[in-house]
Amino acid sequence: MIDERSEAEASLYVLGALPAEEVREFERAMRADLELQLLVNELRAAADTLVVALPRRDPPPPLKQRLLESIDRQEGFAGAAAGGNQLEPPAWQSWMPWALAASFALLCLLLIALGNSLRRQATEARQQLNDQLAGQQREQNNLRTQAEQKAAAYQQQLTELQKQIVRKAEDFERQRQAVEKESENKVLIVQREKKGLEVELARKTTHNERLQQQLADAWASIHGDPFGTIRMAVLDATSDSPTRATAAGAFDLATGRGQLVVESLAPLPPDRDYQLWLFDPNLPGAPVSGGVFGVDEHGGARLQFQPAVTLQAVDKFAVSIERKGGVLAPQGKMVLASH
Amino acid sequence: MASVINHTAWIPCSLLPPPADPRPVRPFNADSVNEPLTTIDEAQLVQRIAQRDRQAFSQLYDRYAGALYGTALRIVNDPDEASDILRAVFLQIWNQPGAYDPWLGRPFHWALTLTRNLAIDRLRSLKRRYRFLEEETGERDHSASEWAAGPSEFIDQKKVASIRAAVRTLPLEQRQAMEMAFFGGMTQNEIAETLNQPLGTIKARIRRGMLELRDGLKGAV
């Protein structure tokens, strides 16, 4: 394989543009490289065509005639010189042609023998070179086969290693995903358990508070004022009441129970009820329902009630007219209220 | 029929791979003495010249004179100088036909080398420099008669057209560098200096140009 540098040097060499010191080096390299010699021959033929591509310029017609006359003169002079020498031939020239012929024949025999010898040597050298070339070719083929086999084996090993790496990576990924999933499940279980425990703790805390309150109330009932937790009030008719009704209410903060007694309230239509409201100062603007009730033909009623919400204090009672069954917050007219 | 020797002097031809277009030189045959001169190849003409055959010399002149004169004229750019060079070349062929070495190529290559060397020496002695003329091998269209080779010349007309087409396809800067070397006898350094280009650029241009020319000529010669 000829590289670009050698191609450039061959081109410059053929065109005569290679410096003298590089010419010797290039010719030395060319003697050892058959491919380079062939390239030089091809490039030399190509360079000659530069001349062919030039426009045709015919030399002056008389030039040929002058040239032929010149060589005729040369040959004539040589012939004349040869003729002049024949005027006085020396005596030894009578036997000289025979001596020359004999010498020439001897020389021919020697040359023929030398030629045969050289031909034999050339044949042998050619045979040796051919054998060497064949041997090198065989060795080259063997080396190439071995290299290909080794390359194939390495490729197979590489492929196997790659497969193993892929399998290991997949196993690792599966294990990682399993560990992650297990961890997530455990976290969920712990969170659920934590939430259950928090609910239980809240329930226990509420229960504990209630027990403490009951204990405090019991302690107060035993050791304190027995009526200290009872709130009582008298309710008078408001300006919206159609009658001059009155009522009295009591509520025990300790037990969360109370009683209301009403007189002279006006009967209500069937779709209406009276509803009792208790006002805790700790819950401003949010009265707690004490329940609904109706009145008899005299306008009287007695209601025992227990609000759904635990009250810490009660400072006011009131009664309003609401729709049947009661409401969550007072909407109708207040007909009775404590002071 | 022209002949091309594709072997070199350093190795026996039997060890070389066969050339792409093998046309070996026919050995001289005594019978060819009676053959018409217009049909025998150039190597045989040179052999006959060595035997002082005036007709063979005349025949070789008819085949080569146009191309060699054009080459000399291209280099020295002077018709009288070119005529002197052509005369000196053919006298050398007549006087020293044994200097022709068939291993180094066909006789035309030998004659062309003689012509180039003489013309370049003359150019240097005149202290002149080769002048690249683009139109000579460039884009200008020449008439068919300007390019036509005569029937007795060493290469036929169809091949001349193919060769010229191959040369014309070369880029101008490549052709210029190649011609400055081939016709101007300038070294790579002188070309680089004259064209004010790096040496590597000149080398690359010449290399590409020569390879393209070689490839373009395949089948043409």
C-alpha cells in the first residue's frame, strides 16, 4: 500500500520537481518497492501526455531537410575517412581479419556459455523467489486464519461477558425493586398503626378528661356546694310573643341535664315546634339546642333535656318558634328569654 | 502501433505483475527490414537507426517532430530556439541510438526527456523563466486541425482528443503546478516560491493532479 507521501514524491520525481538530495533517497526506496515502481511508470506515462495535449506546432519544413543533410554529411565524412585509410594498407592487415574473426568466434562461445550460466542462475533465483513467495503466502494465510480464529473467540467471550453483565444488572434491578416495594409496604403498615394509635390516644385522652371532670364533679358534690353546678333562670315573654307566657329553667353543669317548665304559651300549628336554646359564654354566637317541645291546651309544658354538647357554663335560656323537629341554629322568633 | 514499456530497469520483468495494457516491445527481426516503415513500431525504428538506416530516421522524425517541437516551443517560447533544440535532439538520436534503454519506457519518452532537458537548459542559459500559459492546455477551444495528429505520428487522433479531455478536466492550479515542473524544470520549492504558496500545498496539488490525470487517461492511451 502506497501512502500519500510516497504518491507525492513519485509525482514530483516523474515531473522532475524533486530536489536532488531527495531523488537519491526516493530511487533507493523505489528499488525495494515493486508497487512504487509500477506507480512511477504509470505517472511517467501520464506526464508524457501533457505534451500530447499541447496544440500542434509543426516545425519549419526546411528543418528536416537540413537535418538529413547533416547526417548525410556526417556519414559521408566517415566514409571518406574510411576510404582514405585504404590507400596504403599495412601488411599485417592481410591476416588481421582472420584473427579478428577467430577472436570474435571465441568471444561468442564465451558469451554463449556465460549466457547459459546466467540464464540457469536466473531460473534458479526465480524459482527460489517463487518458493519463498509461496511460503510467505502460506505463512500469511496461516497467520490470518489464526488471527481470525482468535478474534472470533475473543468476540464470543466478549458477547458472553456482556450477557452476564446484562443478567446481573437485571437481577440487581429486580432485587432493588423488591426491597423498595417491601420498604413501602412497611412504611404504610407503620403509618396505619401510627394513625390507629393516635386515634386510640385521642379517644383515651377524651375519656380521661371526662373521667377527670366526673371525678372533679363528684369531688365537688361530696366536698363542695351541692348546688354550685346548677344554673337557674326565669324566662319572660318577649315582644314577639303573642301571649304573656312565662317559664323557668334549670341546668346542672355537672350532669349535663336540665328541666324547663312553661306556662301560657300559645299553641302552635302542626308544622311548628318550640325549641329551647342554652347560651354558653365560651361559645359566643352559637347557642346549643336543648330540644323541641309542644304545649298542652293551657299552654303549659314540662321538658327534661340533655344537650348533645358538654357545656362548661350557661348564662342564658331562650325559646324560639321553629319548624317541626327543630333546627341547628335559631331561625324563628324568640318568644321567651331569660335576663 | 505504439509500444509502452511498463517495467523498470531494476527488476526482471518476469517478477512484475502484468501491466494493465501490456504491449511489449517486439524484438528486432531481420525480416522486418523488408517491412514498410509506416507499420513497424518505434522501438524497431530506433534499432534500424542504430544500423544507420536513413529512412527509419526520417520516419521517426515524421512521427515525433510535431510533439517535440511543440514541447520545445512551449518551454523556450521562441521558434528559432525550438528549431535548434529539435535539431540537436534528432542529431543525438542519430549519433547515440544505443543510449535508448527500453526498460525506461518507449522511445518517445526517451526523445521527450532529451527535448525537455535541452530546452530547460537553454531556458536557464537565457536566464528566463518558464511562463505558464493557461490557454495552451486550458479552456480555450482549439480547432480540430490544431489538435489533429497526422497519420504517421505516434498516436492517433481519437486518443489525442481523449488525452486532451483528460488534461482539461484538471483544475487550473494543479495543471499550473504540474506544467511549471514538467515544462519549466522547476523544483517543488521554486514552484512554491513563485506561486507564493506553502510547499505542502504544491506537493498536494501535484500529487492530486498526477493521480487524476493517470486515472483519467485509463483507456485513452
